[in-house]
Amino acid sequence: MSMTGKLQRTLSQRLPYEELLPEEQPAYVHNYVYLFGVATLCSFALLIATGVILAAFGPQWWHSSNIGHFVNSLHYWAAQAFMFFMVLHLWTAFFQGAWRDGRGLTWVSGVLTFLISIVTAFTGYLSQQNFDSQWIATQAKDAMNSVGAGAFFNVLNFGQMYGFHVVIFPVIVSALLGTHLTLVRMKGVVKPYDLPTSRARPAPSAAKPKGGVS
Amino acid sequence: VTSKKEYYKGVKFAPYDLVKEFVVALGVVALLVVILAAALSSPDVPSVTMKTVAVQTPQNYTQVALDSLDGNSAVATYGPPYNNQTGSVQFIGPFSPQDWLGVHIPINTAQDFVLGPLAESSAGDSVLKSALTTFKAAPSSTQAAWETAYQSALNKAPATGSSLQVPACPTCGPVPVMMSRLLALGQSGAMDGLLLTSPRFFETDYTRPLLFINYTDAMANEAAKYNLLGETWGVMNETGNYPGQAWLWLYTTFYQLPPYTTAWAANTDALAIASVTILSLLLMFVPWIPGLNRIPRYIPVYRLIWRDYYRDQS
């Protein structure tokens, strides 16, 4: 079988078309807690849209244009919303034990997205070209230098930080988000914990996938 | 698919429109962001420039320049990645990754912050040219003696507004001329450009001006005005009444707590990063860490989240 055929077969087995966009979900998914993830995704879409406009007009545009300043404000609050909803999603996923039953990689991809997003936001502050950028850069340089990172990740170099912020990190975050969403669709949402003293019929767990975690 | 069907065996399913959910959520989040942007805008405090520093605090500007010339400044004694000194080298136990990586961004403070900019601007200024020639031709011991003498004179210099009156100093050699010219360059705004000069036309690297400005009083005063200093959780704050990088709360916490602020103070940055890295790795690999992966089982938040499910089951 050709490599293309193997890939096609693997994809059709692991992620069939109907599983990408299922029309049904477990009834317990009808819960506001499950909205934090999609709110994070929506914030990211707004971040990309406003970031593209800011990048198109250049890093100095927003200092001298009212429209530019407003677009920057949209980008700023989209970033705040992105991090806010992501943290809510992270903690609710934690308290759901969302990594159970073979969802460890889904969890790892989510935590990685969170960590890389923090660095992405940090480079955003460094790209603002104002006093915040100066102060954050000069204070952060010691931390970066102290662990050797400053040698190749120079927070005082605007060009390098801007490049990281508008290209490298967004690509990484997009890839991680894509991976995370794909894994969520492949595995489905985790089932609720069985209640230890519940008189209810225990939720089935016989089909725990290989590699599952407790 | 089969295993997924088995996994959800016995679980009640209901129609769920993912696309509609995304579209509605996008509209709601977009509206929220537009309202916040329109009502609260975003912070944009102007940068501190070399000119600002030289005009507002001429004595401190000259002090930083003198320290840069005589090799006593924080940058001159910093260590990697700027030079081979040890002043700001940090350790994690016996290890110093800072040293391992070596000098990648070489900074010679005397040349880059003082002698270079003066040489660049000396065309047509015979007095400055002569001073530079005299300084460069002198042995290092003589240079040091001039610099020490100028330090004494500078300590006695009254600064009124943007004017700095350094007392006459016959034992300072060419240093007074050099320092006064450097102050004039700073106050005219020329230093902002001179610290960026390179063999290339375009420039996007602000390492040199930021390293100079970083250690001036003007910068610290501006930061204090906006509660950005380290002791006021400055790492996660920003100018104005804005949320800042609130997600850095855990990292910033290490800068407030002993032993990070006491016994480990010389290595706070490295140890704070090491600590937050360990905690991040624990969070990332919590699914496979016995004990930690059971925490949500024993904290009944899940009962709140899935209360409808459990009610239906009972």
C-alpha cells in the first residue's frame, strides 16, 4: 500500500468524517463549563484577525492613528479574553480529570498551548513599542539571561521579538490548538467520574482505551 | 469508532450543534471585546528616551556614562551574554546555564556607550577629537585616574533642571570634555540614534539603548510611578489600571517570598524560572503522576460540574 493510502486508512479509522463534526454529544455536555473551550477558540480567532490588521499596518501605526489604537485595544482585550477563558477551561478540565481514559495527550497539548500562549503574550507586550515594552524587556532580560535563554532569545531585540510574536508563536499556538481540537474530536469528551457511594448504576468503563490514565 | 461506541455505552446522547455554538460564542466574545476596547481602550505610555534621561536627570545620565567608560556599570560587569564578567551570573545549585551559553551579544560599554558615539559625532569638533585622541593614547592607569577624579567632581556637581555644573577638574584629563559632549548629545536626542548605529542601514535591535536606559534613575522613577517595580508584583503589572499579565501570578510570587528574596536573592531569577518550570512540568504530566492525577477525584468540584448527570443517574 502506498504511503498516501496508509495515511488515508489511518485517518479514516481514527478520525472518520462524521466524528469531526458530530451532531450529537453526551447529554452531560449541555453545561456552561463546556463553553470555556469554545470561548477560548473564539478569542483566538479574534486575536488572529486583529493581529493581522495590526501587522498589515506596521508596528508603529497604532501609536499615531485612532483607528489603529482601537484595533490595538481589540487585540489587547481579545488577548485578555483568550487567557481568561483558557485558564477557566484549564481548571475545569483539571477538576474533571479530563485526561482519563486515554486522553493524556489531549491534556498535554492543552497545557502546552497555555504555556506557549503565555510566552506569546509576553512577546506581544515587547512588541508594543512603548514604556511597557521597555520596562518588561529590561526586567525580563535578567530572567532570560539567568537560564541561558537570553543568548538566543534577546528580549531587547525588537525585531526578533516582533517576529516571534507575529509569526513563530502564532503558528505554534495554531498547531497546538489544531492538535488539541483533533484529539478532542478523536477521543470525545471524558465521562463523569463514578460516584464512590452512588446508588446509581455505575457508568461503564470496560472499554478503557489502551494507554489510558487514571 | 468501535471503541468510542463502547466507551460511551449506556451514556445518554443529545443533539448538539457545534457550529451554531461556535458562531454564537464568536458573536458574544466579539461583542464583549468590542465593548471592553471601546470603554477601556489600551495602555500606551510613551517610551523613555536617552533624551528624556539626559534632560530630566543629567547627573545620573553622566554617572551611568562614566560607569560605562570606567567599566563599573551594571552592564560592564554583567557577564554572559554581554561579556565575560561575573556580576550578574546566576546559578541553579552548582550549575550556571548562563555561563554555558557564553557571550552571544557582545557589549563593550566604554566603546558602545561612550567612545563610539563620541567618535561618530566628532567631525568638525576639534576639541572633542583631541580629547578622544588623548584619552585613547593614555595608559589604562592614567585613564582610571582621570575617571576617578571626574567621579569626585561629578559628586559635587549641582544639577538644576537639565543643567549640570561640574566643578573645574584639572586632574580629570580629557574626561570632562568627553562627558559634557556626551551629555549634549543626549540632550539633543542624538544619542538615541547613535546607540543604534551599525554597519547596516536598517536597525531593529534596541539592545544597546535599552541596556543604557535600564540602569538610569529616570527609568526606575517612571516604573515606580506605575507600580511596576519588582516588590509591587511589577512583573505582571502594566501601566494604567489594566489587568496586565495576570497569568504570571505564580511566577511573580517567587519574587515576593523567602528564600527567593533572602538566601537565594543572588539567584532569584534562575531559581524562579527553575521552580515555575518544575511546576509547569508537573501540570503537564499530571495524568501520569500517581497521587496528583487523583486530586480531582477527591475534590468534589466534578460533582458540581456534572450535577445534572448525577441527578439523572440517581
